[in-house]
Amino acid sequence: MNVQVNVELPEEVFSATRSTPADFVNEMRLAAAVKWYEIGRVSQSKAAEIAGVSRHDFLEALNKFGVSPFQVTEDELVKELAI
């Protein structure tokens, strides 16, 4: 089931971001999904679903935004490999 959410924004937002309302919504969904993935709030597959893209496209977006596709810290990885 899909839920529609309406957000009111000033028209200047679209000229400032040089985007159409539809493009802005897609970018906003992707940016939110990337951030939520980065902070560990959602998994890669859920983030891709939120963004409305394939998991492959989401991984490319992570690269574009400079976000690691791995959700473990260096210390966690070292501990895991030491076991």
C-alpha cells in the first residue's frame, strides 16, 4: 500500500535547485534514503525502496554522495576479523 505525502514548498526552491517539482521529489527521496542508510536507520534494500530505485542504482547513488556501502566501522571489522 502506498501513502501519498504532500509537502508545500516555495516556488523558488525549484529555480534554486534547477529542477522540476517531479525531479525535486525524486532527488529528495534519494537524499533522504542515502542519509537514513548512512546513519544506520534503514538497510540498503529498504533505502532503495524508499528512493524508488533499484539496489544497484542505490549503490551508485551512495558513491555519488560519498557514502560507504558498508555499515560497519573499522573497529567493528577488526574485531570481527580477529575472531
